[in-house]
Amino acid sequence: MVQTVLVAGGGSAGWITANLLNAHCRRAGRPTRILLVESPDIPTIGVGEATVPTIRRTLKDIGLPEQDFLTSAEATFKTLIRFNDWNPGESYDHPFDRRARPQTDRAAGAWGAGNGLAFDRHFSALTRLADHNIAPKSPRHPQYQGSFPYAYHLDAIKLAARLSTFGRERGIEHRLANIARVNVSPEGLIGSVETDQGEILTADLFVDCTGFRSILLGDALDVPLQSYAKYLLCDRAVTMRVPYEVYRPDRILTYTKATARESGWQWDINLQSRRGIGYVYSSQFLDADAAETALRQFEGPHSESLEARHIRFTSGKRVHSWRGNCVAVGLADGFLEPLESSGLYLIEFAGLAIASMLEDFATAPHATVRYYNRIMTDLYEEILGFLNLHYVISTRRDTPFWRAATAEDAIVDDLRDRLELWRHRAPTQFDFPGADRLFARDSYEFILHGMNYVAGLVPGKPDIPDISPLVDKARHELPEHEAFLALLQRSASSAQTA
């Protein structure tokens, strides 16, 4: 039986994982001690501000009420990503909803490039609702439920802080200390960690959430990183927070903007009191000063007074996520550039998987470790292929970066054959094996059709669904995004004064 789990590191990875483990063990009636050791000196990255819809399930599993989360993390709704200029002068959406499912959808199979119709606007209600900034739920909906699938934009540092308080109130032990030494046995197991506060801490399972440093799995156990840089060229980001008192847009948008730039792409995310913007780029083609200048020029004169933050990263993954009695979560295991908001999802998935495998690890540790490593490698490679798709099918060739990003040798091997097939036919369900994929046929269709890649129309007129009545009904029944947020803020203020 796993009696003690030590989570090394805080931030989103540490506190999401610790809370998931704690909630799982409490529901199962197992007296498992969860101990989190967090450095008081090392700031968290805190960049991941966009999520995918699974975050609702994760927060519900943890037990954090949705209104509490929305208020404490300054969260707003996210219903899609709007891609601008990935083909020059064009725009398309990757929404979370899909009208007509693949099993019965003949229209999508007959859809093709050059028909003059936008795929997203005919197969997604959220694309049309985003134009009117309609929230995906109303205050009448139950916790974590809405009329349409949705995720959030959030402040990752504030989320971690709220989960820290929430978890400690429910029994998670917390130490503010630096890990000074990791003691490894001749068999390759971590026996204990020593802190700079003089404590020697032992556990049955150690969870490495120490970020890019990967103190336990990477350093102490010497598990190497496998780079994906050949397929994902971006390795730097310059970011900025834009408070609304400095500049407030016309609307607090329900979607993430992802705009292609000369040497990468730029995000724009709207929270309750500020925007988060960032230029993700390749250091092969742009230096840090030029990237910061480009970000400020794109944002406008009001950005000159704002602080910019520079981040280095490598897209890649540890060869093993779990070795012996140590498993890495989040950046300590790997990182895939933030194009489709998969960073927090990888933490969620890992935390849920580890929680479900605690008993297996106690009874069959070697099989558990091998199986976990296999599913995590499969997940990273699945996401890698989807991110790679966005670049390699672009028609941009206007800069050295885009010529390199669209080169033949930049295509992920697993994607290559499918791209050749999709030149002649639309995607089918057989192109996406696996029951629990993050990005399956629906997601690929929005990207492929949005970038006009898929082959031309098959003979015959496709039966295009009319979703206008659904959109009209939603506009009548659901509030605008700002109205929902204003009600949320009034409710939070009333609760504080009560």
C-alpha cells in the first residue's frame, strides 16, 4: 500500500496533482499522506493561461466549486481558438463543439477546399456565438455544466495559490523548503530527500513537479530528455500582462487568438482584469530583443510601460515519465509548445492516471510503471503530431522560419502518410486510433478544412446542416460574456461583505 506520497514542487503541476491524489484517496477511504514540498525562492512559470474542456472534470474531481474557481483564478470562458494568418490573410476557428457527429456526418466527408464556404461556421455553433461574445452557459446552469462545451482562460499562479489553500484545508501537508539533496539507492530508487531546513523526508512514491529543472527524475535519476525540436521549431517566448486600466479591448473575448507572425505566432488571452499576450518564436530566426520589439509594436504604444518576461523552453519529453518510485508531472516530464493549450491537460491527465494507479503500483509496480510510461509517451506523441499539423500544412513561405517549418523533413513521421491520404479524401474515424484522444477527428477536421488542405468536393451536393436555429436560440437564452462576468463579480463582492 502506498502510505505516503511526496510531491516535489508547487505551481499548477504540484497543486493540481496533490489535490487530485488527495481527493482520490479520501473518496476511496485510504489514509494516504500527501506531502508537498515547495521552494520559497523559485518563482513558478505561470504562463499556461488557456485550457481545454477536461479542466472542468478535473476541478470537479478535486471538489473546488466553479464560482470559487472563476473568482479566485480570474477565469473567463474559452470556447475556441481563432487562428489568424496561418495562411496569409485567412482566419479560421478550432471550436470545442461540432454539429453532427462523424458517424452520421456525410456532409463533412463531402466537404472540400475551394467550395467558398467556411467549415467552422457551418459545423460549429460556437464559432458563430463567439462573434457575438456569448457565454457558453448561464448562471442557471449547474456547476461545470453549460449549453456548449467550454474551457477557461485563467491566471495559473492564482489557480495554484487557491489550490494550495484548498488542499491544505483538506489535509495536504505543506513544506516551504528547497530540496538540497536527493538520496538514491544502488537499485535506482529514491530513498529520501533532504531540505535546506534540515528535514529528511521519505515516501513510498515521489512525484517530481519541479518544472524544467526536473530535480528528481532528470537530475537525480538521470532520465534524459528526448527533443521534438525537429518538428516544433519554436523554443522561446516573450510574454506581457496588459491590465485593463492600461488598455481595455472592446470585449473580453470568449476565445484565444493565435496569430501567425514572421518567426512563430502570438497569443492573446482575455482574463477578468487583464490580457495575457505572448510571442512564441524560434531563436534560430529571431533574437530576444527583436521578439520583444515585435510584441510591443504589435500591441501598440501603451505596451511601452509594461514589463516583458522572456522564457526559454525545449519541446520534448523525458524518455521515461516514471522510473522506480519517482514519476514526473508537467514540465519536469516534458513540454510541448502552447499552441493548443495542452500544458495543463498533460498535468490533469498525469494526476488522474497516477491517482488511479496507486493500488496497482503497490501490487504490481513494474507493470504499472511500464504501462504508465507507454500511455504518457503515446499522449505526447499524439499532441506532437497535432501541433505539427498546424505548421506543415500552412501555405506561408514568406520568411525563413516558415520555409523551415513547412519543409518536408519537419513533418512528423506518423502524420506524413495521413497528409498524403487527406490530399485525396476527407479524414475518417480510422485515421485516429485510440479511445481517449485529446485531439481526434473533429479537431483535425477544423484545422484541415480551416487551412483549405483537404481534397476537393466529391460528386454530389453535400447535405450541409442548418445550425442557425440553434445559434438563435442560444443568443436568446445565454448572456453575453461580460454580463456573466459582471454578475459573477457582484456575487463574489456580496459574499465577501456578507
